Amino acid sequence: MSSTLLSRRDLRFLLHDWLEATRLTERPRYAEHSRETFDAVLDLAERVATERFAPHNRAADLSEPPSTAGGCTSSRRSSRPSTSSPRPACWPPAWTPRSGGMQVPHVVQVACFAWFQAANIGTSAYPFLTLGNANLLLAYGSAEQIDTWVRPMVQGRFFGTMCLSEPQAGSSLADITTRPEPQDDGTYRLHGTKMWISGGDHELSENIVHLVLARIPGGPPGVKGISLFIVPKVLLDADGALEARNDVVLVGLNHKMGYRGTTNTLLNFGEGVHRPGGRPGAVGYLVGEPHQRLPQMFHMLTSSRP
Ligand SMILES: Cc1cc2nc3c(=O)[nH]c(=O)nc-3n(C[C@H](O)[C@H](O)[C@H](O)COP(=O)(O)OP(=O)(O)OC[C@H]3O[C@@H](n4cnc5c(N)ncnc54)[C@H](O)[C@@H]3O)c2cc1C
């Protein structure tokens, strides 16, 4: 297959002639791979990018998803990313065997994502965010959290976001005010507003796993008082099945000049539209220990694959 999205010749030069990626197979971690498996993965990335990402690129940019009473949706089918298999986030080369993937070296994954981003920068943001979210949880989440939230992300059923910014706090995360209230059962109820959240609402996945920075009352001031929470759009029952809407509500969409296939959202947590268990607040699960969790979120920013 020859594509006009990227030059295979340039990619071959960068990966094999310049970076000598195949030398990585000398290491035990990548011993099962070879130049042939790297090239096969790149062939697949090219095909997925060409057949599933590129066709709706222009339509998604021309007609950004509108917001409706039920959330954010794409009105025109032609502008929607394909959710049929293989789903964008369910990209096995990006994951380690522990999480159900192929353990392809990072440099090859980056080359794969170059295909997706060349084909459709808007749609590729969804797997990009989901990979970063899952990698953060693999590094800092409990075994139960990994099982509950990462596994469906690897399967492409759940997508992920990162919720740092607030209307009054962009660069200055020390000023965030989203407030989690501890509950007797070890969970938290969150109240607050998050601004500029990419992929914050859409209909492309069964669920959205928000990773939310918030300030537990009584903690130290500034960034040292920031904790990290998993706050799903839809709560799960004990068996991991979708159960009930959490109180995470789309308030509005931010409109961009380009890159419009990725929804950018203003979200309210604990607005009272949905009251899980009849009580106020969005249900959240603490990741790691309380406080000083900002560096964990930066793990997501730096470990999204690519
Ligand atoms: C397309 C898009 C997608 C986004 N997606 C997400 C997302 O998924 N999740 C999320 O949490 N956020 C997201 N954001 C928000 C983004 O992270 C913020 O825009 C960013 O943190 C900057 O905050 P701000 O826009 O409030 O700018 P401000 O913080 O108000 O900064 C404005 C200007 O002031 C400068 N400045 C700020 N502080 C200082 C200082 N102390 N000294 C000197 N100069 C300073 C900045 O460099 C900048 O030039 C997104 C934003 C955009 C545009």
C-alpha cells in the first residue's frame, strides 16, 4: 500500500538508518521482535490511518460536534471517527504484555502514531489521551484500579481525559479549587468546574475515565495540597458493568480554529444533575496517597504514547 499521508522512505530512513531501531531487539525486553515485526506494525498503522482516520478528517474539522441536552454528540455520521474495530485506543502495539499489548519499543509506537496524526490530528487525540491516562494508572494506581479502569481502556471500550485546568486556574495549578469530600466508604464526592478538557464528553466510547486534580480540605496550601482522583462519567457495579451516570456534566464546548474533531469541554463535577446513591457530588476514587500528586499528572503529560 502506498499512502500520501507520510513517506515510507523517510520513515524507514529515520527508524532504521538513523536510529537503528532494530538494535533494540538485542535487549531481552524486545528479543521477540525483529525488523519484520516492526515493519508489519507500521504497515498496520498505515492501513488503519488511511482507512479509518483519514476519511472523516475534513468533515470533523468542518462540523465540530455540537452539544445537546444529553451531552456532546456528532450530528453528521461522516464526521465521526469509526468506532468499529480496530478502535483507535485499542492499539495493541502501544501496550505492554502486562496490559494485553505487544511491547513494541516506544520509538516504533511513535512512528505508528505519526501515521494517525498525519491522517487526523483530531481523532488521534482520543487514543493519545487514553494511553496517557492508562499509563499514569499503570504507574500509580492500585491493582484494583488498574483492573477496573485500565483494562477497558486497553480494549478501546473506555476513553480517558486529564482534568487539570479550571476557569480561574490554567498555568497556576496552585489555585485550583475543585473540592473532594471524603466519604465513610473510602470514596470521595467531588465538587468543582474543569475548563478546556479535551475529549471531556463524546459518544465514541462506553465510558470516560476522567483523571481529576482536586484539593482535599485541610491539606497544605499550593501545589503540595493537590490530590489525584479517578472520576468516571458512568459508575460501574461490582462486576465492572456500567451502572449509573456519575455527576459529571457537560456545561459547554470551547470552539477552536482547528483541531476541531477533538471536543474541548467545560465540565461541572457535583452540579446535582445526577445524584449517585441519592447524594450530591461526583463519585471519585483517590489515586495513591493524598496531596503532592501533581507530579503524577505530569506523568500522563509525558508518558502519553507517543
Ligand atoms: C486546545 C486546548 C486543549 C486543552 N486541553 C486540556 C485538557 O485536556 N486538560 C486540561 O486540564 N487543560 C487543557 N487545556 C488547558 C491548558 O492546559 C491551559 O490553557 C494552560 O494550562 C494555560 O492556562 P491558561 O489558558 O489559563 O493561560 P494562563 O495561565 O492565563 O497563561 C496566559 C499567559 O500567561 C503566561 N504566564 C502564566 N503564568 C505565568 C507566570 N507565572 N510567569 C510568566 N508568565 C506566565 C503563560 O505562559 C501564557 O502566555 C487545553 C487548552 C487548549 C487551548
